Amino acid sequence: MSELFEVGKTYTFYFSSDQGIRQITGLVVGYETPLAKVETGGLTRVINCASSLFLEAVRRRDDEPIPPNSEGR
């Protein structure tokens, strides 16, 4: 079975929160089940994909630019 996330590819991660849906878009630089290491907006984040707040992740096209505000609500 292949890895869930491709290192070197950009994804938008969606989470539920008290304020609704939260999203983070960034480049996956590492993945070790269930954690994804993501670079976004000058920060390196570790996302727990096994969290009950994690909803989904969508891979962005290679030619699609990362939005300037990579973390949105």
C-alpha cells in the first residue's frame, strides 16, 4: 500500500473547530503514520491525521499556487 501523503506535494488539510471548518495549506515534507510534517507560511507544523478533528486532506495540483494566507477559516 502506498503512503497516504506524498512528500514534496502540497495539500489542504481540513479540520473541524468550534468556529466551523479550519484549513491549512502547505507542503508535506515528511510523513509517518499518523503524523504529517507540513511547511506553511514559514512555519513547520505536525498534523495528527488520526485526530477526531481531522476531516480530510486534498492534494493541490502541481501548477496551483499556494495562497498567500495558507491558513484560513
